[in-house]
Amino acid sequence: MDYVPHTPEDQRQMTEIIGIKTVDELFADIPERYKLKGLLDLPPGRSEQEVATLMKGISSRNAVPPITLMGAGAYNHYIPAVVGHVISRSEFYTAYTPYQAEISQGILQAIYEYQTMIAKATGMQVANASMYDGASAMAEAAVLAAKTLSREKIVIVRSVHPEYRQVVGTYAWANGYEVVEIPYGKSGQLDRDALSNAVDDRTAAVLIQTPNFFGVVEDIAAIEPMVHAKGALLVSAFTEATSLGILKPAGEMGADFVVGEGQGFGNPMNYGGPYLGIFASTDKFLRKIPGRLAGATVDKEGKRGFVLTLQTREQHIRRERATSNICSNEALCALAAAVYLVSLGKNLKKLAELNIRKAHYLKSRLSELAGWEAVFTAPVYNEFVIHCPDPKMANRKLEAAGIIGAYDLEKDYPELGNSLLFCATEMLTRDDIDRVVSLVA
Amino acid sequence: MELIFEKSRPGRTATTIPEADVPEVAITDIINKSLLRDDVDLPEVAEVDLIRHYTQLSKRNFGVDVGFYPLGSCTMKYNPKINEEVSRLPGFTSLHPYSPVKFSQGSLQIMYELRQYLSEIFGMADFALQPAAGAQGELTGVMVIKKYFEKKGQKRTKILIPDTAHGTNPASSALCGYSVVTVRSNAEGGVDIGQLRELMTKDVAGLMITNPNTLGLFERNIEQVSEIVHRRGGILYCDGANANAFMGATKPGDLGIDVIQLNLHKTFSTPHGCGGPGSGPVGVRKDLVRHLPVPRVIKKGKRYDWKYEFPDSIGRVKTFYGNFNVMVKAYTYIRSLGPGGLKKASETAVLNANYIKERLRAWYDLPYDRICMHECVFSGKRQVKESGVHTSDIAKRLLDYGYHPPTIYFPLIVPEAIMIEPNETESKETLDAFCDTMIAIAKEAKENPELVKSAPLTTVVRRLDEVKAAREPDVCWGRV
């Protein structure tokens, strides 16, 4: 199946008008010795029916678990039916970036509404149209801070998602910046003494995460003065978007940038992507932030309409002087998030409360088991770290029951040996939780 | 049209949340009140209002499924529906990225085999699938170059980029600390070989070319270009945005390309989703494979696994493994077309572009008059001179006729550029109707220029005030 509509007669007429005998003549600019003589060594093309069967077969080699206890940056949430319905409308999914505003009012308005909802949820004044994912949004915020302040040191807390720290490390290395890691304290919140020692007048940005990788909620109001006292910028990240429904937003507590992973807002786990990078800032950075921005304006008759705006920030205008190279983003994932947020409305808080209660119940039940003990004392959202006698055995038992177990922290945090990071969302019923507890007991 | 916020009425909702089946502990007993917020001020609408809102918005949006979309350099080919359907199988959508590998063998198989297919199509030793989009692929590719010289202990500070390049090329290079030096084009639209020879010094890390370039022209002197860059120890990077021109016809790896990034959302038919998600795999020659991002899928016997330990890797550019669900669609596409279908796709894309070039050459200026590849670039200079009608006016007039306009004012070296990429999935009737319309607009520009300048007349909004949008930015409702 090749999706080419030409009949031999079409092709004959077209080559005649072009003035060639064979299509091969159109490839004359390719040096002869580099032209492929035979076909590529690939499996032969197939009919739609055969391909459908093939792909169903491959998908069945994945096992969709009835219960997922894994969070750690990707979250299993219920997605209302309206989300899939809206993003399946092909007027949206088969369009390019809305360069031609008059025939792209649909997505431009939807993105403007998305930006507004994200600004409200993060407590910021400006949100862009999306980044690739939470980690690249964090890395771009760090790069922007460094370029804006002409400082080359980035301070990051060890309780930031390990993969976010790796991505920040890669971007920082490429730009020639220094990254300093500071520890978390006994409570699971960042170590404030270490922060105060690390931040100096060379520091461009302090990168924190709340809830952090351990699910622990950070006290941003206490951190903010320590960062700004040295003129550095505070980048507050989140990996679990639904927490914005109940936790006081970092934007209301003095963060300069709020970045994070928007997957939890109506995007499936998709084995890791596509996800949704959320990027929000204060007004001060409006003309500097990376990525697309939809803005309201009027047409020549005074009617409200929307355009991509402040494009002089972007690579296609600024080229090597741009602070970011982003072009394509995750617009359809942002649309999914917008539909999700409209669908939930005020119920977003209720959903967040449900997540807290489920995690609290799972944590309480596991803590009753001999040798199982919560590691951190600070409050958590829907994830928590628990010390247990044999994490590998616990996960093996869960896997044997077809359950995706908890995140084993040993690899990234050897100092937390024998600890698991559990996540409980609204998708777990009380029966599921009781079953999990009885399996690992 | 009203905003969703303007439709909101307190007390309405489009969803219900299950009642808690676990003990009702007070939230403030778990999290201190000082860390909690009030409600987020989100719209409150009924489900039917939500659906009507977004359905109305969708009707104000133009996609490939609505009509012809010859947006140059964007490869807006038809997006086969089977790709969408299989990508929505729960086995692909519902899996957590940290699932044990025994639960994710299907996903790993797709990534492993997709890398193999891309390596074969482009003649590279291997690919990394982690980058989320073309620009991130570029950034990753330049990082690979930086790591390569770092490991060799060579300090190279510049990257050469032709004047026809996409803006992402210089931006990606700058983000890796390179200074950018522009190479001009010669009279026939290729790289100026004399200048390249001069500029390609020992402190230059490499050349980033786009081939075919953004004029839609294949670099005839590619052998010389490769020889000049390699003789000075440089890396030849190819922006693969235009790869739809040569699948099955030639392999970049054979042409001397050391690093290439692709756009699965262009060449391999995955839909662009109003701006994303994309997917930007990076392919490299053999000795650069060790610098690609981690982790990488490996195969042991019949089982696939993740491997994280590659000490010379640049590291990680994205969480997890890339835009997996986009890869499923590209994989499905390659399995549908096979080697014969891919070759035919590229041949037809090139045929269609040359057909449009022939049909319009009498009506619009053709700054580089030679065989083109998958796209052709005209100039609206004649229309400006004759009647003051600019390329932007012609583009807006096309909206009235029901077309998405071509890319305009790019590449920068062509004044009043009109860059047309028809793609292989369009029929002769579609191409003819589009050409007839372009000819009609050329006539209108002569006979009734004011009509063209006042276009569009039939869209839901007329031309929008972009200056006002930039001077008085309103990017968040209720804040202006």
C-alpha cells in the first residue's frame, strides 16, 4: 500500500508536460555512482489488513497490567472520553503549526485557552504553547536563566527526577555551564543549609521539584528568599500535573519559572511519549521565553482573533541569537490537556484529594507490615518512599501477579538502599490496594 | 467565537469523580494547610458544551484531511488512518515507561526494528530515537559532534551553515556553544565550493547542509563538499527535513553524510498535530554510535532489553525513550509501503513538484531554473513590480480558494519566496486545480490587485493585526 493516486495515464501526461521520458531523469542531479540500483533491504510492503494483523500481534507482546504502582514521572490516570474524541478530529491532528492564522483560528484559540488555564494552575502570568516534556522544559529554563543573567552555574536538588537531572546535565554540558547538586534532608525536603551554601553570585538558577521525585511537597515560600537574595532565578518543576489541583502553586510563592510534565492532564502513558512540557513564567520573561505563544488580537474589521505572537524570540527569526532552538512542540498533547482541564473544571481539586487519600491508604497499609517503614516525614502527594526488607522480592511477587510494581530507588539513590517509590492514583480501588498489600506481605 | 471561559457558569461540570472508597482522612491532616491552595479557576461547562466548543473550533481549522496543504519543507502528506488506529491499541498507549521489559517486548521490538529500517533507508550505522522533534534531533546531532571532538581532544569552535538553512540549524549549533559561519549559495543554488574551501579551517567542527536544500535542489557537488569537509577532519551533518525526496533513490551515508536527523512527522507520514508531537531520530556513521543518547534497545537472542551503560554517550536529551507513539505510526507506515512503496513515494513527490514547476513557470518567476526535487521555489517579484501585490497577498488569496498556502518568504535568499511542496499523495486533478488557482490569482494580481491585497474575504476572520498582538501582548485571558 503506497497511498500514491496516480494512474499510469496520469503519470504519462505529467512526464510529457515536464518534457521527460522517465521519472528517473528527475534524479539526474544525484551523482550516478550513488544512485541505488536495486530496492532497499526492508520487509516487503503489505496490505492494510496484513499490517493491522501484524501490529495487533506486536502490541500483544506488551502486557497491559491491571494494576500499576509505578509513578516516577509518568502517571496512570483516567482520561475522560471527551479527550480522545476531540484530539481525534482530523482538522486538528492533520494540521501543521498555525502559521496561517485565518484558517487556524481553532487551534490558536484552543492554545490561548490552554495558556490561560496553565497560567492559572501554576500561579504564573505567562505560559507558552508547550515544550517537548517536563525535563526539556526544565533544561530550557536553566539555559534561559544562564543566558539572561550571564551566569554559568546551575544548582539542582538531588530530589529532582533523576532523568530530569540527566537532561539538564546534557544541556548544561553543551552550553559549557557548571551544575552543582545539593542534597535532600531527612524529611525528604531539600537541605536548606546546603542550598544556602551552594547559591552564590555566580548562580543563574536553582532547580527544584515539588512534589519531588519522592512525592514530597517542598516548602517553596521558605526556599525563595534564599535564591533571590543572590540574584539567582528559581525554577520550580513538577512531574505530576494533577498535584496542581491542590498544592499551592509555585508561582504564588515567588518562583520565576514553573515547568513540568503535563502528561497527567489527559495524555496516556504511551510507554514514555509523546508527553507535554509545561513552561510558565512571570511577565518579566514574556519576551524571552522559548516556544510558541498564541496571542489575542483583532482583524481589520475589529473582530477578535488569535495569532502566533512575539515571534522575534524564535529561531526562524533570531537564528543563532535565539535562546532556544525549539520549533515543533507538543500542540496536540496541549490540546488534550486543555480538554482534560475543561472537563474536570472545579473537580480537579476533588481528583487531587482522591489521589492523596489513595496514596495515604496504601502507605498506611504497607507501614503495618513487619519491616516496612516510610522513609520521609514531610507531607507527600500521591507517591511515597518506603523502606522494606526485600524490594526486589516484593516487585517480583507483584510482577508474577501481572502488576507493575514500585520504582526501585537503589540504582539512582544507593543511599536509600532497600527502598521503593510507590504511586497510588485514582485508578487504584481499595480492593486493589488490599490485594497489593497481601501480595507483598 | 466565545472563549470557553466566557461560556463557563458556576456549578456546571462535564465530569464526576468517583467517591473515595478509602477512609475519608482530612487532607489537612496529611498536608499542612499552608501548602494547599484554593480551587483552580477553571471553566465550568457541561459535557455537551465542551464538545460543541471544540467541534466548532475544529471547524475553524485546516488540516490535510480538509484540503491540499503544499506547505514547503513541511511534507504535509496524507496521514494514513491505519497508522492512527493501530497507535491507539491499548498495548501501545497504556504501558508505563518503567514497565519491566518482559511486559514491554512489543514496544522494544518496534524501536529496535525502526532503527534498523531507518539505518537501511539512509545508509547510516545506527539511529537514536530519543529526540522529540526535528530541532531536538539537530541539537542531539550537534552534541554528538561536540562529544566526538571532545573525546579526540580537539577544540573546534565553529560550524558552517549555508545561507539557505532552516533557522533551527544555527540555533541548535549556538546551543552547543558553536559560533555560526554562513556559507553563501552559488548561482545555481548549491553550496559555493570556493567559499566552503576557504572557510573549512581546522577550527571548524563541520558543515550542516540540507540536501536537497530549501530551494528544493539536490547538491550536485556533494562529493566535493564531502571531500572538503572530511579532509580537514570535519563532520558532514545533513538536516534530513527534506528526506522525502530521495528514499530508495540514494543513501545519505553513501554520499558522505556522517550525521543526519529525520522528521518522522514529515517523511514518515505521522501527523503533525497543529505543531507536534513530532519525532526527530538521529542517524550517525559507525564510529559516532557510541556518542548517541542513552538508553538504547539491545537484542539478546529473541529478547529485547534496555542498555544504559555507554560511557561515551552525550547522555540523555529527553525523559524515557522519545515519542514512542509517533514511532508506532512511522513503523506502520514503513511496513505498509515496503521498499517499493517508499521509492515510489519519493519518485512521485519529485514528479509532482516538477509538474507544478512546469505548469506555473510562465506565471511566476523561477529564480533557479533547473530540475527540482520534492519542492519548487518561485518568487513573487514580478507581481510586486507589476501591481504591488506581495507574496503574502497571494498566500492570503489562496485561503479564499480553499487551499493552505505554500511556505512564504523562505528560504531567505529568494525575495518574495513561494515554496511549494505538493507531496506524493496528491492526485493530478488536485495539482491541476491548485495550478489553475495560482494562475487565476496571477491574473487577478494584474487585473484587480486590490482584490488580492484585501484577501482573505471568506475566512472566519479577516487579516489579523499582528503588530497589535506583539505590541500589546495578550497571551492569557483576563490579564489585559
